[in-house]
Amino acid sequence: MSRLRGKKELNTELNLTPLVDLFSTIVCFLLIAAVWVQVSALEVKQSYGTEGAPSKVENYELNIAYVKDNQIQAEFKKGRRKNVVKAEGTDFEATLADLNAKIKGWMEKNTNAVIAAAFIKPKKSVDYGQLVSTMDVLRQNNLSNIGIVKLGDR
């Protein structure tokens, strides 16, 4: 007992609080530094010697409108230039097949043209199944940027 009275008790516990504070600060710094690296990275193209001749691809817009029950109008538009094609058939499936053929024919004829966006303008009489079928025809022709225009727009 006499030994314990004269000496202080030795604290053998590890104090981890400053270490955890240090690691949390380092993690925050590394996350912010990673964002800074992404923000500050700019893609710069050289002006000479890195690319071939500029491409002569023309971007067109395709507007699909339901004119009558079995008639669909496809308008290929670039600026003020317009090429209007009408697809007709005895029923809606035949009209869609004709529309598919007209779009493929236009794409084969205009090899340097790309349809950047396609817009479908339905009428009130067009049901949802016909609209989805029309979108399927556009997807078959590798058109992925398809929009539906509400009545009164465009």
C-alpha cells in the first residue's frame, strides 16, 4: 500500500479523438481535391495536325404529324429547307410500313444527312398504341432522340 500512495496512477488508454479528427479532415480534403481536378480539366484540341477534314454531315429534324386516319406526314427539315413526305395505307399498320419505307428511302438518298431529332405531333384521335407504334418505327431507323409535341406547340 505504501507504493501506491507516492506514485501517480499511469493512464494507459489511447486517446483516438485527435487521430479521428485528422483522418476526417484528410478525407474531406481529398474529396474536394478530386472535384477540383475534374472541374479544372479542359479538353483542348490542337488546331493543326490532329483531325482529318471536317465532316460534311448535315443535321435534320424529322417532324411526324398525323394528317388523317390512315395518313402520316413526315417532314425532313433543316433550317428553311423542308422535304415533306406522306405515308398512306389501307389501315394504320400499312401506313406505318409505308412510313418506315419512306424514312429508309430518304436516309439512303441523303447519305450525308443525319436526323438529329424526331418530333411526333399527335392528334386527339390517335390512341396510345398508335403513338407507341410510330415511335417503334422511328427506333427501327436508329433514331434515339424522339420527342412528343403536345397539341398547340410547333
